[in-house]
Amino acid sequence: MNPTRTGIIDILLEMGADITLQNEREQAGEPVADIRVRYRKLKGVRIEGAVIPRAIDEIPILSVAASYASGITVIKDAAELRVKESDRISTMAAELRKMGAAVTELPDGMEIAGRDRLDGAVCESHGDHRIAMSMAVAGLAAKGDTTVRDTEWIDTSFPGFERILKEAAY
């Protein structure tokens, strides 16, 4: 719960997510908590300014959430994403479009029109662990099968992700 890393929680709460922090405590000098999440339909928001540095690595998964949210989500001030493991703006826009999402690429972000359901697709990881994980999550609720190619990159940041995702999906 380090405040420099909780931008994703703040953004999801603004989108209307049902997130509850429980058992807040300090561990090894860091604030931690148990996080309880329940389903709730999300709404589009503007993601920009001071929250961007606190959520920069989570923008790919937030763009998936925006694809399923009602309304428009605008992500700005995130040009740094163009020089990560991949150009995360361009690759997320392209991969989400494969799934039927309406995504407009901006110089420093994206505009995403949410819809009720994405379509299954064959997606590429672009050698980027965050893209691979985000597209795998996007496929969970998609209509039809989703395949993400070259997922070995996921072990870079989350060993065991595929097993945990399969368990969570069933």
C-alpha cells in the first residue's frame, strides 16, 4: 500500500470499483493491507496528471478495465509508456482493437470507449510481460477464445501468473 504505488486502486475506485482495504498494517517498514474486490460495473474516467506516475506500470491493465467500463476513458500524460519494453500505448491499442475495443491512440495516451464484452482474439505479447498479462485478463470475460502468444515474458514480473489466473477463472 505504498502511496507511490497505489494509483491503480485510486483510479479503480474513481471508476466505481468495489474495493475494500482490510487488515491494514505495516510489514518490513511498508504499509500493507488485504484487498477485497467484488464485481461492480465500472464507468469511464479521465486518467491524467499526478496519478500517472503512481500507476504508470498498471496503465495496460487499466486500459483493459476501461474497455469493459461504460462510457469513455481518457488516459493522458503517459508518453513514458512509449519507451517501456514495448510502446505500450501503441501495442495496447492494437491488441484491444483485435478484441473489438474502440481505442483511439493519443500522443501521450489513449481514449477508450467501453463496451459490455470484448471478442476473443489471438493477441501478441510484443515481448512485454505487462501486455501479455493484460491481454490474458482481457480474454477472461471475452466472448470466444483468446490466445496470447509468447507468454514466457510474464515470468519476468509474476512467476506462476498463468496457474493463478486459471485457478481464479474457475
